[in-house]
Amino acid sequence: MDPLLHSLFRPLQVNGSDLSTYYIEQKPSAALKAYVACYWESGPANRVVEGNLAASCEGTASLSLPQEETMERVLPDGCTDILFEYDSVSKRQELSYCGTFTRPFVSARQAGSETRIFAVRFFPGGAHYFHGMPTHLFTGGNYRLEDLWPESIAVIGERIMEAQNFNERVRIMDEYLNQLLLRKRTNDCDLMKNLLHRIFVSAGSVGVKELAECEAISERQLNRKFGQWIGISPKKFSEVVRFQSVLHSIQSGGGLDWTELALKHSFFDQAHLIRDFRRFYGDSPLTAAKDLRKLSDFYNTRPEASAILKI
């Protein structure tokens, strides 16, 4: 992949709107920017005092009083993730790999739980460089990392659990991925770079037939490449990119004219926009606007706002 693609597509989630949790993101080192979108972590807000917030170089976090249960909406973004789920008190640890998904889902956390998740969010196509397997094998599922990762990851998992703060966890994982990248012969794919570039520039509105014609390949070859590198078809991936583009437009604020937004993102009409958006968000664009507004208000009005670092 090409790190320049990151300037054209930035996967967006709505983490941090629940006030009983914290959520932090940090970018990878320069050598990994072509493959990794970010490192992220979430957990109970009362645990952030260990230094996760103050030590984070580039992140976002939220703090509040605990509730009975935390519910986080997780949105399709074309990425795959390595997840380190651990409890520093019980020493319980689970390592998994989450494939590409095309439907939103809700992640729940019980009140009083000390479970934290530290994760690597791979940029679309980035994980394939490391595990070398057809990415479509993992689409829509969550798999034991030890069963598929090419290098022993258990030791890294133990170091992640013992680390004192988010920055240290990022450093450990970043060093590991850099070493793994140096040891592997990466099969660089200029075709995939070109295809992703066309999709990102068009904000997901380019058709499959046009993509194939522009790169002088058959639609069958196109679908096979996307299955190998991204995990979903070029049509579905373009739809996810368009959804993410609409989400960024909503996040940017200002007056929202849904008809104008539909035309901007190449929908037939407002009804088409709302129907398509609901598939990926699980609710209407108006609800998304309210969710993102709540998140914005929280960061702009909380007394701790000066300590919250923007991405």
C-alpha cells in the first residue's frame, strides 16, 4: 500500500461518545503508515488515570461516571483489526483478528468490568502484507490470532498486558510489526494501489465496470484481487467508502441539506441516501448527526477539554 492513500481515506468511528469509557488513537511510525491506519484503545474511564490520556501523543478520550452497561456502535470502515482484550486484574487475555465487516454492530461492556482492548487497525489491504492469507477468509468474523498469524504473537500479548500505559503498548506493537515487515518479502501490488486510489478519489462513487476498464482487467480479476487484499467485493467496498464519505460530511457540521448531500455523494435522491446510510450506520443520517454533535459538544464543553488531544 501507499501511505499517500491515507490522505484520501480516513476511517471514521463514533467511539468516545459514551461517557463511561475512554477511547484513544495514535498513528503508527513512518515505516508502517502504508499498512496501519492507527493503534487504538478503549476501556473503563476510571482506568485512564494510569497515564493513557496524559501520555498519548495523538488521541481522543472521554471520561465520566460509570453506568450499568456501555454500548458502543461499531461501523463498517473497510479495515481489519488485531484485538488484544485483557484484564490487568484477573490477568485474563484474548488475542483475535477481526475481518472486514459490512454491517454495523454494537459492542457491550458490563459495568465494573476492568477489561480493556488494545488494537491495531490495519488500513484496507494492509493486514494482507503480514498474514499473507486471502483476506476474504476472515470477512465478517473474529478469529483466534494464534491460529492464523505467521509469527508467534503470544509473547507480544503478554508484554502488551504488562505495559503501564497506552504509549508503551503502542511502542511494543509498532516495534514488533516493523520487525515482521523487515523479515517478510512483501508482494507489493501496484494494481491495488491504483484501484484504491480511484475509489478514494471518487469517494466510492466509481462503478466496478469503470474500475476494470481503467486498469485493463476483467471484472472477475477485479473481484479476485479485492477478495485477496480487502476481504469484500469492489462494489461493497466502494459502498463502504461512500458511507464513510457521507459520515465525514455530517461530522464537518454546518447546515445539513439532505438533498444536497445526496447529490454530492452520487445518490439518486434523498431516499436513496437515507436507505443506503441506514445499512451501514444502523440508523438515519439525522441520528448520526446527533451522535456526532454529542461527541463534539462533549469535547468542547467538558472542563477537562484542554487535556483531550485531538487526532
